[in-house]
Amino acid sequence: MDNNELFTDKITKGNRTYFFDVKKSENGSLYLSVSESRRTDDGFEKYKILIFEEDIKDFKKLFNRAVKKLEKLTDPESDKESYTLDDIREQHPQAYRPWSTEDDEKLEGLFCEGKTVKELANIFQRKEGAITSRIKKLELKEKYS
């Protein structure tokens, strides 16, 4: 490994080898280098893409969606719905995050104003079930009904 390589791994399938390298640039920023090396009659063909640190989360999200779609297309049995936390957070960004004291106070105030569970779910960017559970945990119905 060179000084700028922090991690490297590879997988070989047939005449192709894929390399995954985490590297540090001269200015100190990190990036992922994904390379393909393919054996041909004339030697090797090499292709490389670089994914920079600030783009990794978006790249990972799209890569995972593409792989999931590919799996569904190649294996119809895998068509059963399964969701990752990233999938859920696309619609509900605060899903499964801890509730703060401020959130609880805001929920109590809005509940007292008569907001519906659906409205509260939109306000708090959480699933309706999470709102219902929190209302129950805080005993808001007992307190205000």
C-alpha cells in the first residue's frame, strides 16, 4: 500500500479483478477509488472511477438502490418488500431517531391543539405509528381527554 492508501481490497471473477481503495489526496481529503482490471489478449484494460468523500453517502444510496433493483430483476422470488433504514428515512427523515425533550414538549402542545396523528407525523417527519406510540408513552390521552 502506498502512503496515500488507507484501505484496499479486491475481488477476482474470471478475467476481471475489481479493486476498492480508500485513499487520501495530497490536500488531505478522502476518496474511494473503484477500479476494474480485465485481462485481454493484448494485456490488461483498466478502468477507474473516483468517488469523493462529500459524495459517498449519495453514491452509496444510489448504488444500493441499483443493486436492489438488479436483484429484483434477476430473482423474481426476491420481490418481497423489504426496507432499509435509508429507504424509510427517504419519506420520514426522523424515523427511529431519539425523541428530545423539546420534541416531547412540542408534541404535547400540538396534541393539545387538536392536531391529528397524520398532521403530527408530517410535522415531526416520523411515521404515524411512532407518533401514536409517543402519545401513549407520554400518556397524553389520559392527561388531556
